[in-house]
Amino acid sequence: MIDNENTCNNMFCPARVNQSKRDYKIEAFQNSRDLDFKPPLDEEIRDIVLVLIKNGVETFESCEGGRGHSFAEPTVRFFGESAEGLRALSIAISHGLPVSHLRRAWDIVDNCIDGPYWEMTFIPPKDSQIWTDRNTSERYTTLKTEKTND
């Protein structure tokens, strides 16, 4: 027997989102000043994370990326079955977020595979240090100048 809670047009649909769970997350977003992230969200990724949470995406890790951060580029990781990545991508694009990649990822923890998870990466803001760090021609010129001065 198929449970009506998990059906779409009388067929099993693993992508169905539990409505009460989604309503809870939207309510939590509406009270976002009360949300307490430990550790606090990076400022450059905060708005992106809140848009995803508002729309029912179950995020578990985020980083604005760059020098001194866990990721090289702005990244949000989230849980979900195979359809969740496309749903989250649709949400991000419809809200004008600067998505650059969507990936399915697995971690290796103590030589054991853990996952899969979804990772969505974003184009950094124009004034971000990430762009300076990526400018290889500028770094090459600097290194070349330093070598000729030695």
C-alpha cells in the first residue's frame, strides 16, 4: 500500500517535500533574526544561505571562500536526494543568485565514504580578494620583477 503522504498523482515520488517540514523552515526564515548559526555565517554567503533555507533547502555547511577559508570559492553544502540539487538550483537561479557549479559530493572520513551531499558554488563578488588571488598574470609579473631585483 502506498502512503498518500509520499505520493504524487498516485505514484511514488521520492522528491516530494514534507509540507509541514517546509512550512517550519519558512517560519524559521521569517524569524531569521532568531536563527543562531554556530559558528556564525560568513557575511558574503549569509544572504545566499537564508534564501535557500527560506525555500526549504536543508543546508549544513557554507563558506564565503577565499584565502583563510575552508573553500576556495563561495560554497553551500546541503542534504537531499537526487532531485534536491535541481530544486535548489532552480531556487537559486530564480532568486538571481550567481551560481557557478552544482555538484554531488562524497567525503572520505577515516577511510570510509560519507555522503552523498550536494555542493553549490557561486561566483564571488567583484570586489572579493578571490579575484586578486586568481589573477595569475599579476602574480607572474610580481614574481618576475622580484627575481630580476635579486
